[in-house]
Amino acid sequence: MRDLYIDSFQCELNPKDNKESLKVILDVASELGYSQNIETMVAVKITVVLKLENESQSGALPFVKVGEISTVNVFDCTLEATRTKVINGEIIVEDELLNFMINIAYNNTRGLLRERGNGTLMGNIVLPLMGPEGINPQNRK
């Protein structure tokens, strides 16, 4: 891995006293990109959106977004150049390598969320262990 950084972090609520009763939904998605100058540099962006059950007025949305974290993991795939290519502006990565990169990126996001979210509701959420097949690809560009 060449680089890792938090692209964005947002938390709109502080922890509630009775955290056990919170109903939480996590939306996890991945996005794949590449460097225009060096096509062997592949970036995997992981976005996690935290939603809580809306306990307010009836008729409102059942879940409300309360936080989000996006991380970017940049991989140098020079040694794997035969397994990556760019065709018409779209990056193509062999499934095995792609799953490996998404797995690393997701687990890095788990750790960064814990560290960056310390003292917030986001920091109280431990992302579950999840295989790359459980992460929704937003796009492959």
C-alpha cells in the first residue's frame, strides 16, 4: 500500500446514554479509481454511512443519517501490472486482486473510524468483520 488517508469524516450526534437500545444501519460502499499519470496506482475509496432509527414524529424517514467516514487507500500495483488495466477510462482489476485491496481498505477504515470517532457516536460503532463481497461497489472508475 502506498498511501492511506481519511477523505471525509462527519458525525452529527453525540453518544446517547443507552447505546444498547440504538437501532443502527451501516451502508458500506467501495469506489475504485486510478492515477491518470501512473496507471499502476489504484485507489480504493471506502465510504461508511451510519443511520439511526428516527424516534421522532411519525411519518418521518424511518432512519436518519448521523455520520459518515470515507477513506482512500492507494495501492502501487506495479508488480501486478498484468492484473490491472485501463480501458476507455475505466479501470479493470482482476477479481482476486480487487477483493484483496477492498479487504485491506475496509479493515483500515474500521481502525480509522475507531480512532477518529473517539468520543462521538461514530466512535462507539465497531464495524463488523465483512468480506469484500459484502461491500457494494459504487463504480469501477
